[in-house]
Amino acid sequence: MKKTILSGMRPTGRLHIGHYVGALENWVSLQGDYQNYHLVADLHVLTTNTNTSNIEDYTLDMVMDWIASGIDPEKSPMFRQSQIKQHSELFLIFCMLITKSRLERNPTLKEQVRDMEIDNMIYGHLGYPVLQAADILLYKGNLVPVGEDQLSHIEITREIARKFNFEYGNVFPEPDPKLTKFSRLPGLDGKAKMSKSLGNTIFLSDAPEDIFASVKKAVTDTQKQRKNDPGRPEVCTVYTYHEKFNPAETETIAADCRSGALGCVDCKKRCATAISDFFEPIRERRAPLAANPEKVKEILLDGETKARKVAEETMRQVHEAMKLG
Ligand code: TRP
């Protein structure tokens, strides 16, 4: 039997190229060798937002990007966490298997508290990785392709699986994380992470002219002021994009940047062309979906029917193991 992949994202609207190289690309390349399940983590949104008015639009935009990137709805169910009630039940049970101090030590949470300037955390936010553990283990996920910032959550998932199995009998696998080679793409402003809230992104669905405009304003080596100044590719954001999206030219670009033969204006044009070409098939597959959101809703309903079956069976095993009737 194929092993299971479970991964998901919070619905934050259109995805950016950092999502693609950090996780989505892996989802697609592993599809076929694994049985994939992909969830829209709409309940996780509630850990940091009380305003839910955009969730439906954001969900549809994101799922369009998933499908356009190559997730096949026939093979890989896509579903909203909120529509499968078992996530909430398993979350509650898992809440009893981990300590408060363990969750307070979670580095991803600490980073979020710092970045979002949260001074009074809600109870559910502390439990973010516990809900994520329920997401993964409900489908008995073996492999979880995610970005680097999620590794701590997979570790917590493993601990919860182990604790459950120890207390009640062997129900859950201990899942492994899977990182992509470029698990963190820097933002246009040179910050370590591309993120919608930082406004330093290129979206998967951006038109070529938007990509050109974005790359034009990207941060490069600040010591390379004039075209013929020698540059340092290793500190340049645009060079990182070349490495990912323009591998055939990377070596010459590095050499010509160092020697001063290549200026940033030209280098950026070549970079924008490479990014635009790379995502062209995705833009083409996305357009008909954007024109027909009803189709995307149907895909979700269908995915939810399939996911619910698996979730029901796992909860039956959980109840049996726990002697909960
Ligand atoms: N926490 C993940 C993120 O922010 C999203 C997520 C929720 C997830 N449930 C998951 C990822 C289960 C992998 C598996 O990116």
C-alpha cells in the first residue's frame, strides 16, 4: 500500500512563489508515489484572527493555485478542515496528551509572538501544533512536506503520536517531515522570508508585467552601486531567485556579476523572464478555474466526502483503543 502524505496551508489568499518552492512543489512531485491529502487549515486561522469574512475567497484562491500547480483532484483529496468535524474531536483528545510548558517552548510560536507583537496570547493559539497533529494523524500521515518553520510542529506531532500509542495502543504512525531544497525563499526586500504580511512577494498568478515590476525593485548587493562594480552573488536576493528558477544560466551570471560585466538592471530582466517562464503553465491552468469558482467548490465537496471516510475510520479506532464506547 502507498504511504500517506498529509499537508496543508492556512487560507491566506493567492499563494506566492515562496509557498511554491517551500512546499507545494514537493506536494506535486510526490503525488503518485504517495497517497496525498491536502487540507485548507481554516480553523487554524482562528488562532490569530477573529475576522473570518475573507476565508471563503481566500480558500478558493488558494485551492486554485494548488490545482494549477498540479495537484490532481482525482488522486489527491483537497478539503477544508472545518468541514470534517473529527479534526476538532481529535484535537480535544490530543490536548490531554501534551503539557503546557512543552507548547510554550515551541520556537515557531515564539517567532509568531515576536513578529505579530502578540502580548496576550489566546488559549487556542498555544494549541496550534496540537490541532496540526490532529490534522496529520487523522489521516495517519507518514510524510509531511512543509517549509522549515513547520519542523517544530512535526516534532510535536511525533511526540503526541508516541504518547497516544504508549497510553492506549498502537494507532498512529510517527510522521516524518520533508523539506524542499529551497525551503525558505527570501523576500523581494531581502528579508529572510517571503510573506504576504511583509508585502515582499511575487504571486504564482502574477502576470509577467507584475513579475518584471517586482523583480525590478528587489534588493541586490548594496555594495554594487554602478553597473560595472563587481558584485557578490552570495548576498544577492535576485541571485537566489536565479539559482532556483534559472539554473542553466546561474554559473555565468555569478561569474559576470563578480567581474562587473553584468549590471543589476540586465540581471533582473533575465531573472524576471526566468520566473515568468517558469510559472507560465501554472498561470494557464489557473485562468479557467478563476473563471469558474463553482468548479473549485465542487472539488472541495468531493474531497471532503473522501477525507471524511478516512477520518471516521481513524476515530473509530481511537474510540476503541481508548475504550470510549
Ligand atoms: N501550520 C501550517 C502552516 O502554517 C499549516 C498546516 C495546518 C499544516 N495543518 C497542517 C501543514 C498539517 C502540514 C500538515 O504552514
